Amino acid sequence: MTDTVRLIIDGVVHQVPKGANLVDAAKMVGNDIPVFCYHPKLAPVGMCRMCLVELGQAGIDKDTGAFQLDDKGQPAIRWQPRLATACTTVVTDGMAIKTTTPQVTEARDDIVEFLLTSHPLDCPVCDKGGECPLQNLTMRHGPGESRFLYEEKQHLAKHYPLGDLIYLDRERCIQCARCTRFQEELVGDAVLAFHERGRRLQIVTTSNPPFDTYFSGNTTDICPVGALTTADFRFGARPWELTGVPSICPHCPVGCNVSASTRLDRESGGKIVVKRIMPRQNESVNEIWICDKGRFGHHHSRHGERLTQPLIRQGGKLVPATWDQALALIAEKISAADGDVGAIAGGMVSNEDLWELRQVVENAHGGKDHKSLGVYPYRLSGAEWVAKVGLSKGSNFGQMGKGTTIVVIASDLSEEAPIWYLRVKNAADRGAHLITLNARPTELDRFAKSKLKISYGGEIAALKSLTEKPEVKDAANVVIFVGGEGLDRAGHATLMQGAASVLTSTGHAGKVNNGLIGVWAGANTQGAFDLGYSSEATESLLNKRPAVLILADADIVAEDAANVSLLAHREGKFTVVSEMFLTATAAQADVVLPRQSFVERDGTVTSGERRVQRFYTAQTPLDGPRPDWKVFAEINRLRTGSKPKLSAAAVMKEITEKIAAYKGLTYAELGKVNKQFPDVGGDDPYYGGTAYENKGGLGVQWPTEADQGKVPSVSMPAVGKARKLESGELLIVPIVELFDRKPAFAASAPLLHSHVPAPYVVLNSGDAKTLNLVDGDKAILSSGGVEGEYTVRVDAAVPAQTALVARNLNLKSPTPAVPMVGSIRKVEVVASHV
Amino acid sequence: MANILLREKDIPGIGQYDTYVQHGGYDGLKKALGMKPDEVIQVVKDSNLRGRGGAGFPTGMKWSFVPKTEGPKYITVNADESEPGTFKDRQILEYNFQQLLEGSLICAYAVQASAVYIYARGEFWDIGPHMEAEIEKARKAGWVGQNIGGSGWGCEVYVHLGAGAYICGEESALLNSIEGKLGQPRVRPPFPAVAGLYARPTVINNVETLANVPQIIVQGAAWFKSIGTEKSPGPKIFCMSGHIEKPGNYEFPLGLTFRQLIEAAGGVRGGKKLKAILPSGASGPLLPATDKVLDTALTYEDVAALGSVLGSASVIILDESTDMVWATLKMARFFKHESCGKCTPCREGTYWLLKRLEAIYAKKATPADVQLIEDVAKQMQGKSLCALGDFATSPVMSALKYWRDEFLAYTQPQKPAPAKAGKDKVVAGGD
């Protein structure tokens, strides 16, 4: 075999992958070489010196390739006089190491003793205690008795805030640089650094605001000691009290696998609650990373303002009611609607919920009618192109590099899907050719080989030019991300078709590491499309609302104030809202149903890469709320006498029987786990906490038509007419900000509140000048009959006659859902006479 | 014999471009430009010139490691002279700079480098403008910049001042420092010859090493080998300091003995008896003043045979009045202060050594502490990322080897009670 080489470990010959370093290679064959600074996701630096081994080279007969033997018949090995660090040594054929000799064992003992001279050994009060590499290795290699005087220990800051999310204990830090290297190498935000030297070497943040990144929490996972802790979890629980429950992050379409660390909590009245969210290893999805939104955004499940009882409108007011009353009323209204029933589902409604909701609507219609099943938000479309030429089954951004071209169009991945951003960035670092096509600068531009600036409306023309680019035409692999910035529903559908056309016309469909990804808005928007929901349906439901409108997790009023009138309480119109909180939409409903949060129940969601994944019940559910699937199934029972299914698994089983793409994707199948490399979740916790290990399943990607050999021929849509703006008019373009004020998220992470910017509008410097506006001014933006106040930001790189407005920052006067023409005027500050 | 390196002793003002040229300056570069780059490397190889920064690595061989690939390559002149007792490079930079510049350019031509970075320690801030002014003179004369000497080959020269860290004399930390990064050594491989400055092939040579090069090219390898010994040929600057009558830089061919060197520098100060010699600043092991030592030839191999190193030949003389505990403490403090902190044994070990040596010197230690510092020093050896961690153990190990009694004399049989009878204070041997 050419892809493996011979490595002799303690006299035994092993075959290990070529190019691996000694730590990884030894681990693959079951030999744990202890480490502190080394991490398989980071370039080795050889700093901690824990992985010292005896290193040698066996003589190899040039002609036969066999080992030259000594007089005992063993391979003759020339040993180096000095110990070598295993992490920085790449294996070559015939390399030999000794890992159990007294020299090596003593070296490990020595290094641990050195580290402990400056470590406080405060394990009893340390958050890492119980899942700490240093603690474990001290048990194995520690001297047992200190030769170092306690009085000579350095005393340093114990609670140094590196930002408001992460605290640094400077006494515990062992200067391994995993945190600084993670930020610099993997994220590309070099906001942490060493300061000073020698024994005074310490971690500092170099950014303002401090530790300015969306990925800060990951540094606490990979910290090999308790030096970095999150403000959210520190002193919250001991690791051995925690049970890791597999879950899926509900915040964006990446579908990061997470582990909810739960315990029976006295403070929570003896209920099982989630104490923290940690990444769960899935090398095909999020590897071992999650963004700070996913990590800190779980508090909504225990928020005091959660709805716990159904509400029924009586005399113009919503008053508490029983489930029986609420469901009977809904069943009655549906029966009376004579088929005029529709439903709109938001971004985090599970496949099981969607399926049962679909049954409600279909039963009311007496058959199939997907025109009445809408998704929200509804500005994104074109899911049929994903079904045809979506990212091929088996693709993995972790394996993309040279030869692969990644195109990101009309999207700011760092805000919309941070882990996709991270993985695309790292693929680009490995040599993938990244092309960004946006009307404004985005974070990914820093890593792009070509940044093609387009105008809003110029997307199709830009795509057309791509087909001629050698980097696309001649690339081994092409992946295209299609976002929706600057587009309405029809525009996005056209763009999706255009991207599909680029892929098919250049022969990049139906092959691993090729295909199309829609940057959807929600964690299960893909699932909604798969189960027959569509943006087109939403559009028609909103244009002509049905007699009974069911809204599940779709806060259509908060996102578009114009929708208030749709929900006006008129004779013959009835609105059902399933929500966790009394949102702006719920406040307008006729019946409000309290739904469960993602940690209180089980189910499946389908990621933007079409990976169907399971999440499990982690937390004791609140008294009152029910899972949507159960509620909708009960409505069906009331209406048709059908026998409701008893579990989410049973609902999924039905889905697998009825939906072709989901064939065979039972809970058992989705729960399967294969061995992953790097092995970060094993018995040794060298690479981080105990939560990485994936016991909940890797999920399954469903195959596209192209994967099954049916590559369609897709025509490139015609270039549309450019939008004409009158002078003084602005194109208001909604953009996405990761941390926003959506009710579920705002209730989720009080810690992140200060990270949510005030509502702002970004203007081109020329426009700002004309409008007499400068940075920091207040301005009123009007569009579609809605006005809102925003803080002005001026940016020369924004296109002229454009106003970028971040969505969901201003819930009082919502941002338009799709680009529309509007105007802006300055708020004159009137001097007060005191 | 005329000085080859400290030429200003014979020709005042040789460091000025005009004077330098009047005395054959740039003849070496001119001659080199008429040769093929590989031929230049071969001459330096043949001369057996060895690196004067301390390691004594064959210079020509170092140059030959640079791959003949496309793209930029660099020369870095290590002028971060920071070893205690070393002040030879400073004299060259100040008084014979053109000779260094010419040597650097010959090296740059030999490996086809496009730029020379002179990395000088931050404390040389006042020499910086002088170097830059001399570089400008050489540029006007056509020796720096595009198409040097009509050869078609061009080379820039930059002066970069450090910020006061001993570790930046370590070649890879030096490269990091030029790149604006934290001055910490890099992991090798890759070696600088393959991926050095800005990840490009780089030759890093000491000032004194390169100052030898012009005359090697002009007079030939055989001439150079006729000076000094067979394995350690050429002239060498010896920095004499400590308890010596006439401290300063002395140029001699390699191979004279310690005794001859001390006599040349006027003998031990005040006619006192010699006690110990540090042949290579703080980082080489101490040697006792025995006849065997004094009659040892100053060559790379002979000093190594004594269990020490010739290093940069910064010879510190310690007379009979020297308290070896005090001297060791001074050096331990230096290494603790200068450890970069990147790797564990050096960062923690230097601190621990210092703390215990302070206690010994303050007479607050027991004989067990003397054993402890020896153990800690041994524990550090061979485990560090760069050589600093090993250097830091040299004074301790060698002082204990020859003068252990002096350390024991400072100790008390039993540990004194802790200064403050603490409430919860954990004492020695506690957890």
C-alpha cells in the first residue's frame, strides 16, 4: 500500500497513514501519547513537551524494502540521542519510537511536575475538574508530593474577563496556545495573543470589543485546563454530575450536532435542566465546533415568560383555557371552514410536527393541497433545485481543498450560518478556490481568491460569467451556496435555477463534494420543503388568507408589520398560533397553543446539507406545553377519528413510508454512529471536554436526483431587468445579523444581549452626504407604509442608493422581509431649553 | 599580523565606505559576481569557515542547503548579540560595517537571495542610523539595489532593530521577530534554509561569520585555512571581560590557549589568582582554572573536549574572590528573565532554579535544596524546544560540579521556620 507507512512502536510494526504525525498515528493503533498543546485540529507547535518519545529509524533494504535486521533478528534501528516531540514529527517509513521506556516515562513525569509548579491545583473548585487533561495526566504522571514551595507560587488574576462571555484564570493557564491558535488558524480572527514572556507569558485579547468573534466558546472546550470558562456555565455544575443528551442546534440551517449537558438541578426544583450546550462531534457537519449563538442560546427553554397554557380569545382578550377546550374549538373551526384551511411553519418546526400539521391541512381539504402549506420566512425558494442537484450525498467540507471551487452568492455566511463560514474558510486555507459574489463586502471576502462585486439584481449575470471561468469550468469539484440577500422569493428561485445551471452545464452535479446549498433561514427549512411546504404557498396564503390559518413558530407580524391586518379578528376568520412565547403574532391569534422547546422533546430536523438528524429529550418539559406533532395529531383525531401515533418515532416512520427521499430514515438509522477521526471523545480527554463523543447518531443525507444518476439539464435564466430607482429613492435591503432580537433568541441568551446591535441602517457615503447624514445619526426609514428609527452607519463599500437594514433588530417597526423601495430622513435633534 | 576582522585597529575609518574601498573594499563582491553562485559556495565550503555565533556550523554547507527554487530567498544577519560577555559584533557593526555588508552581499549572491535583513538587538539603536547611512553609500556606488555590478542580480538590504529579547538571537525566534510576531522559537523542521523568513528559504549567519567572507573570496580558501587550526580555521574575535586587566575584543587565529589569551589581555585583574573561566558567556559551562584548562587550545573541538563550548568566544574571567553561588545566581536570574516561556521545561525550570538559588544565597535553604537545583537542572536538560533551556542549566550544573562545597556552605542543616506563621499556609512538602 502506498498510503500507509511502517511505524515501529515499542518493537511492534504498525501500518499507519502516510503524512500523519506520531501522536495521531500512535493513537490510531491504540497508543496514547499524552499531550497538552497538541490538538488534532490545529497545527502542532511542540510547546508543552509532554509528547516526548525516543525516536529512531530502522534501516531499510533499498532493493526489497524489507527492514535490515540486527543480530537478534529484529529491525536494526538507529536511535537519536535526544527525545523528540511526537506531535511535530511526521511519520516516515521505518520510523521507530519507544513510548514506555524509563527515559520517556520520566520525561512525562518531569513535564507534569514542571507544569504543576505554576498551577494552583484548585481542582475541587475548578469547572474542568473531572474532565481535565491536566488532572488526568497528573493522576498518571504527577509526583504525588510537591518539591516546589507553595510560597513561591505565582499568584495571578483568577477571574480575568477576556470578553463578557469568556473568563480567564491566569493561574490555571499552562500557556499551550490552543486558544490563540484556534482563533488565528481556524477562525481567522486573531483576537487572542500571548503577552510578555517567560513565566509572565499570558493570554490577552487584542480586539476591541474584547474577544470579538462568533466562536469564542470553542476555546473553553479545547482548553486543556480550567483556564477558560464561559460566563454562562462557570461554577454551574460539576462535569461528573452532567449527562450529555444529543441534540441539534435550532438556530440556523447548518444543523450543528450539540450535546446538552443536563443534570437534576436543585435550583430548578429538582427538574432535569440543561446546564450548557457543547459541540458533539460530527466530522461531516460541524466537526467539534459550534458558534456562540448555539452555545449560549438555550435559556429560552427555561424562560419565565414561556407560555404554559392554551389561550382562547374571548371578548377581544386572550384568556387561559384547557387543551381540550382549545383543540375542540380548533377542530370545530376547521370543520366549519369547508376546506379553506392553510398553515405556515417557521424555521424550527420538526419534521414530525410538519408532517402532522400537513395531515391537518390535507384532511381539511379532503386530499393533497400543498398550496396551503407555507414556510416562513418566505423570501427563499427554489428547493426543487436542491432536490435535483443539491450538495451530493457524502460531501464533506472538511475534506475540500485544492481542486474544489466554492462559490458563495448573495450571502454573508458568517452571520447566516457561522459554522459553514468556518468550514468554507478552512477549505479555502487548504487550497479550495473561494469565489464570493456579493453586492457588499462580507467576512468571507478575506479568504476569497476572487471577490466579484455585483449589484443587487445583477446576480444572474454574475452567475453566467462563472460558467466561463476556468476555476469553475475546470475545477474538480464545485459547490455553490445561494443566499437570498437583495432578492425576493421569485428572484431567489431564479438564482437557485441559475446556480443549478452552472453546476449541470460544467458537469458538477451528482458527484461527491459538488452541488448546491440554499442558505435557508431556519434549522428545518429544508425539512419543510422536503415535506411539501413552500414559499410560494406562503405568498398566496398571505395574499388571500384562508378562513383558518395555522401558524407554527412563524412570527409573521414581528417580521412584517403589514401582516397585522391579515390577522384582524373578522367574522369567519380564525387564526391558530403555536408558539413558546406570546409573540406579536400570538397576540393577534384566536387560539394560542404553547409549544415545547427543542430540548424538551425529541424529533428530527433536516439541515441545509439535507442531513436528517435526530434530537433527543434533554430537559424535564414544562407543565403545559406539548410537542406540535402531538397537538396536530389530536386535532386530526377530533376531526376524523384517526388513531394518533404515540411517539415522534412513529410519525417519522410514517414519513419514511410516504416521502420518497426519506425512505429508510428511521430513528434507528439516524441514530447510528461510525468511528470518527480525530478521536476526540474517547477515554482520554486530551482534546477537550467529555461532551464531544457522539452517541446520538451522525444523521443521514438523503440523495439528490443527480446522486441517483438523473442529472437534469438546466437552462440559465434570462438576465432580468435592472431595478430603476428615482432620485431620492433607496433600495432597502434586509440583511442578517447573527445576534438579533427574535423573541426565542432574545429570551435565550441574556449574556448575548449586549452583543445585539441597536437597529441600524448602512448607507453609502455618497448617499449619506446627500441626505446630510453622518455615522451615529438617527434616521427614519420608511418603506411599504412602515416607519422605523435606525442609527446610521456610513460605509463607502455599500452600493449607492441602497440602505442595508439588519433584520429582527427593530421589532417595533419591522424591517421589510424582502428588498423594497423606500426613503430615509434625518431625525433632527431639537435642542432642549433647560 | 594585521587584523582581518578588527581592521579599524590598523586602518582607522575602515568602516566608512570611501576608506573601505581605498583598501580593497568590494573586491570580494566584484570577484564573486564574476563567478557562478555555486562556485562562491564551494570556496566558502573549502575554507571550512565555521559559524561564529556559537554553534560552529560549517558556513558553506549552510549556504548549500538553500534550494535552487524560484521565488524570493533571504539572508538574515544575526546581529542580536545578547550573550552576556559578548560584544564582538557590535565592534564590527560600529567600526567595520562595510566589510559585513560586503560579506552579506556575497552570501546573498551565492544563494541568489533578493534581500538581506540585518537584525540588530534593540540596544544597538544608535548604530542603526550609521548602518543605514553606510548602506546608502553602498547603494549609490551600485552595490545595493537593482543589477548589482552589472550582474543582472539585485538585492535590497534592510536594518531591523529588535526590542530587547535574548531569545531573538535564536535564529527562528529572530525570524518571528522580523515578521512582527512574538519572539519565540519555531519548531524545526522546516529548517530556515527551506522555509525561513516569510516562509521562504533563508540563510541566517552571524555578523562575524559574514565579515570573514570578503577576504575568503579575495584571498582564497587555502589562505583562510592557513590561519588557525585544521578543524577550526580562521581568525576569531575573543571578547575578554570579567576580572581581567584589559577587557576588550582581541583578534587571534583560533588555536591559542586560554593562558595565552589571558596574558594578551593583561592577566587577571590586580594580579589575583584565577578561579574560573566562562568560555562562552553565561550559556557555556564554567571551567575551573586548572593547568589542563589553561593549556587547552581555543578551538571548537578542544574546548568541547573539556565539557564546555567555545561558543561565541566571550570569555569571562572570574578571580579567586568570586563567590560562585552569587555568580550562578546572577546567571540563573538572567535566564529566568530571558526565557521566552514557549516551552514548559524552560519556562518553569528557570523560575524554579532562580527561586531556590535565591533561597540558598539568602541562607534560607538546606542541603536538600542544593540537590534540588541539580535535579531541576537535570530535569530540564534535553527537553526544551530550543537551546536556551539547556543553556540555562549550564552554569548550575558546572558550578555544582566544581564548587558544590560553596553552595553547601550557604545552607543550614534544617529549614528555618516560615517567616509568617500562616493561618492556612501550606509549607514545603505540602500538597
